[in-house]
Amino acid sequence: MKIASLLIAATLLLTACGGGGSENAAPEGPVDLSTVTLKVGDQRAISIEVLMKASGQLADAPYKVEFSTFTAGPPLVEAASAGGIHLAQVGNTPGVFGAAAGADIKFVGALEATGKGDAILVAKESPVAGVADLKGKKVAVTKGSSANANLLLHLKKAGLGLSDIEPVYVAPADGYAALTRGEVDAWAVWDPYTAIAEQEVGARIIAAADTAGNGYNFWVASAGALDDPAVSEAIADFLDRYAVATKWSADNLDRWSADYAKLTEISPEASKITWTRSIKHPVPLSDDVVASEQQIADAFTEAKEFPGSVEIADFVDDRFQGEGS
């Protein structure tokens, strides 16, 4: 199995993606969505494009959708901030790092999963039994990802901090290689990488996000795109369609997991595990959800990963509150 097949380069360079919404400037009077090209950032591990097409939700969309693929959440946030894409789905941490850096983005929607697939893994025969045993050990993790927060919060829960371990900041594929070669003692990552490591090399979960932090994902949008009424209307419609597609995937789990396995070249077993515990259901972007993100931001501030405090509420746009939830 080539786990690197999940990590393909972005199909559009930021310098070639175009602006946030200027080319789709809304005309006076009724909005004509046929003039809109909605630019959606995707990750192959999430496969928004495939899900939307498999469920038939793009067949009659009144606007065009242009997908571009990125390796993880942090570069998606960067692309949205630069106006290269209009909309992206990320884990619970990339948007927090973006806010800390003053990114030109907004949280516009939330999704909930079990959090069980966002985990800290060790090799099958590792003597590490729990997070406390990671003191002084090397741990691979993607900086600014949900796995970064999961690791930080579990260390805090165990009375440790990032300074008590040796973080090795790598992309997911490199983390998998480092764990299997014995170059690191643990690996913090998310599904489907978690499921792949469990299935392929017998990696063991010693902690998961269902017992620390939250299991949320978020829709983040380019602030510039939200200034365009036509693009904003397309975003609202897309979020509704994604909610329908998500329900379809849950109702057709065997078909969806089989299709996903073929697309990503992972085993049917790993795919089935992923979509049993990691389907992301849209939920309202409520005060409680925002507060849970603030807790993550505060944890990184306390760990001195951010230069100052971050107010997540300042980066929330709730105009789509009822969309897709």
C-alpha cells in the first residue's frame, strides 16, 4: 500500500488560483449563480469532490465548482487567506493557527465526528503504554493540524507539555514512514492514516481525540469571497448539498467505503473503519462549538506556540448558521 498516494500536490498554485471573489462580482439585482465558479479546497484524505459527485449532489448545481487538492489543513487555510480558494474543510486546529497568524479567513460552518480516528499511535511492539510514557520520546506530527492539538491536549492531561517530548514535524506520509522505520516513538495523525497504520502494521492507539479536545471539523472561507454576494450564495448552497451527501454516505456506507478504498488505494478494511468512525456530520456553529475552539487556541497560547492570545469569535461568520446543519 502506498500511503503517499493520499498526498498529491495542489492542482493549482496559489499564484495561479485567482482572487477571492472579484471575478464573480455580484451584479445589481438578482444574483446569477451561473456566473459563479466556486473554488473549493480539498484533501484527498477527505475527498469532498468524490463524495459530492458520488452522491449526485453536483449534477444540478447552478454554478461551477473548481476543486484543488492539498496535503493537509494548514496549506488550505493559507490558500483561503490568500484568496486562492473560496472554501475548505479542515480539522479543529488549522483555522486556529490561521487566526493566530492573522489570516484573512472566517469559520463559516462546523462538522462533528467521533474523534476516535484522530489518534496518537505507537508501533505494535512498542513498550509505550500511555501518553505519560512519551516523556523524552520522539513524536511525529503535522504542525498546525488537528493531530497537533490532540497531542498537546493529551500531553497536558498527562501533566506534560511539548517541551517534555521531541516533536518531529512532518507530513502524514513521512510520519507513517518514520513510525514504521522506528525513527520516532509515536505518531499523532488522523483517519484514514490512523486506520491504515492499524491495519497494515498493527499500530496501537494510546490516546484519541474523543477523550481530549473535540472531534470537530470546520468550513473556513476566504474573507474576500464572503464579500461577494454571489459567491456567498453559492457557498450556502454548497454547504446544503454537502450535508445531503454526508447523509448519503452514512446511509450507503458499504458502497461509499468501497469507492473510497479504490480512489485512495487503501484496503477496504481501513476504508470501512475510517468511514464508520470518521464521517463528519454538519452541526450548527454554536457558541459551545466556538468555545471549544477557543480552548484549543488557549492551550497553544499557554504552550507559547502563539505570540499572543487569539479570539476565535473574531474569526467567525455565522451567516450560514442554518446551512447544512
